[in-house]
Amino acid sequence: MKLIFKIFISACLVVSFFTDAALLRGSGRGGGTSSTADTYYFINDINRNSVGIDTTYFESGGFPSAHVSGGISLAYAAPTYCVDYSIIDENRQRAAAGVELLVEEPCIWEFQQIENLSLFGAYLIFLVDPSMIDVSWSISNGLKDWTLAGFMDDTGTPWLDAPIPFDMGTGDYRVTVTITQNSGPNATIYRKNIHDSNVVNCDDTVTPSVCGYMLSASDTYSSVSVSEILRIVPTLATVAAPATVFIWFGGLMAIMFMRRRCK
């Protein structure tokens, strides 16, 4: 009886894994081949002076920041486990050698026509409150485009949870996500490239003198992901997962009961 119970639990888990699976490919997507790297900062404007970001405050590092290595995209329309970062380094070496680059394979999201589009991705420079970030998902088949509003959760993950548009039939589509991070009225987003020198300006015309870091500044920062595949398939007439498990389990019990009677 214990063995039967274990089999029953295992069957439930297997069915659960299959019914929850919508991402068909979990590797292959790489990224760019840039040798640069950037660090992004979110700094309240109260820490600015007449020549830049106050040096003492900036050097203390007491503010949100994110470092992104060279060649890595900032936004993804699929989770990071769908990213094969080895492709980036391999293609960088191939480009230097003048040989053919590896072809990246997109992730594939698959949904039946009756399902919601439940997609999530990744954002590597999540700096502020999700309410200050706009998430927009774009879907296209080359002839028609759809734009759907998404949202950012507290972990910095972009999401889409929406019904499939009524005029979107079965087939393959391209999906991207655009993420716009807003600084708000009292702060600024700064970016520093690894190749940039630490430019510090000082104003000696005031007493005491003030010094500040000069970095690239913006009130908003938008990132667009590379495209992945969104596949819509016809609705399948399947037995609900719990019912399937109980039918399978019931059949197994009947077989064992009959075998006992025959002994």
C-alpha cells in the first residue's frame, strides 16, 4: 500500500510539471558581443552640488546600483536560465578570428488559444520601486502588431498576464519586452562605462570648495529585449490533470485487486 501511495504522489508531480510547462526551450539565447561594461546608479538629487554628484556621498556607495558585464542585454523576454552566456564569449572569439558566428536559438513560449499569455522575463538594472517602471510587451507576426501592458514585481522581474487578443490566431509570433525606468522628480539615473575615467570637477570659487563626479545622466532609461518566439496552438481536448491522475490511479488499484483475487 505504501508503494501505491508513492506512485500516486509521483504521478501527481509529473502531471503538475507538464501542465505548468509553457517555456519549451531553456537555452541557446546569448547576447551581444560588446567589450564594454556599464554601472547604473540611482541617486537622489539632494546629493548633487554645483559641479556634479557629491564626491563623499558617491564614494560611500549608499545608493541603488547595478553592474552589467560587457555584451549582456539589459532586458529579456524570457527568464535568465534561457540565456547561454557562453555564446557571448564564443562569438567574441569567433568575430576576432573572422569566422562564422554561432546562431542563437530563441526561447519558445507556447500557449493554447484558451489560455492567458503568462510570460515573464528578466531586467538586470532594477534600481527603484516597481511603480516607477513601465513594462510593455510587443507581439508581431510581421503583418500585425499587438502591444500589451505588463508590470514589474518587487524582485525586478517583468511580467505579462493577459488574455490572448481575439484577433491573434494560431501560429508563431515574435515577442519583445520594453522596460522604461523612471527616476521620478527628485532623483536621477546615472550611467558609467568601464572605459570612462572618473571625472571629478571642483569649484574653488566657494568656501569650502566642492567637488563632484560627472556621469551620464537621464530622467528615464529604456531597454528593449531581443525577440523570442510566442507560439499559439489550438486548444486541445484533454482530461483535466487531477482527473487524469485519479483515472490512472483507479486503474492501477483495479489491476492489483484483480491480481490478488486470482491468487
